[in-house]
Amino acid sequence: MPTITTLLLFSLAVLGLLLSPGPNMVMVVSQGLSHGARGAVASAAGIFFADVLMTALVCTGIAAAAAAWPASFELLRWGGVAYLLWLAGKALRQRDAAPTASPTPGSAWQALRNACVVSLFNPKALLFFLMFLPQFADPRRGSISAQLLVLGLLLSTLALVFHALLGLAAGRVAAVLRGRLPELRWLHRLQAGVLLGLALRLLLLQRPLSA
């Protein structure tokens, strides 16, 4: 098992990475603005489940096998682009509906599912797990797979807390704006723009030479 010192250093590194703007942060904030705190927290949960699954893929060696197959990067990338474009189109079709601060259980489930799928279709995220986690594993501390599992679960939990708090803050801002400007239909356009931006970012993503 990793030492306490290793876990502390790992946690600091993860927090530093989380504070850097990225697609997960953008996704959670846009959900918070468009669907309130509940939708944002649901998105944070979706990212958490994706992180746990990617941890499992790294621990079992599946991620390494996928990274060694060049076509896997393109399949994930184009799948992610297609899904983000579909979500953007869906948001644009809802532009005439005012955003709700209290989404239904069904819409919360959709937010969770969408965030999970978008994270899983980001090949850069899987490569990040594959390259980042092993840096903190020490063969002298026992099973590498067990250490990777502990590190991955710690990363996933820290990311869940960070994204949930970020989503709650975004939901609070949206609630204040909604109280002053009840008709905030433009938030759906904002969400669509964010999704289109993420799709473009993924479309332009280049496969790392080291992958």
C-alpha cells in the first residue's frame, strides 16, 4: 500500500490538476448554470463513476492494451465528438424552455449519464490515468495493482468533492440570477455553446506520441 507521505503528495498533485480549467470543470459549471445544483452534482457523480471505471481499466491492464492500439484513440475521440454534438443539439432544441432550478430525477439521471459518457469518450482522460497513477506506485510497497486501485479511488473521490462543490457554487449563482431574471432561456444556448466547444476541443485533440 502507498505510504501516508505518498498519499499526501498524490493528493496535492491531484488538487493542483483539478484547479486547472478542463472539460470536466466546464461541464459541471455549465450544468450548474443550466440545471441548478442538483444537475451539477449529478454531473460530478457521473465523472466520479467514469474515473472509477478508468481506474479499474488501468489496474487490470486493459487501459495499457487499448493505448497500444492506435485505432482506439480515434474511436474514442470520434465517439466523444458525436456524443457532444448530439448533446449540443439537444440543448439548442430546449432553448425556448426556461432552465429549472429543481430538475426531475430523470433529468438528474441524464446529467449523470451524460457526464459519465463524455468522460469515458475522452481518450486523453484514459491516457492521463495510465500515465499519472503509476508515478506514485512503488514496487517495494506490495502489489502494483492494489496501489493503483487505492490511488485511483483517492483521485476519484477528491475529484467528486471538488466538482460537487464547484457545481453547488454554480447552481447558487444560477439561482441568484434566476431570481432577478426569471426568463434565462439563454442558459440553454450557453450550455450548447460549451458542448460545441468541448466537441471542437476533442476534434482537434492529437494522439500523444508516447501513447
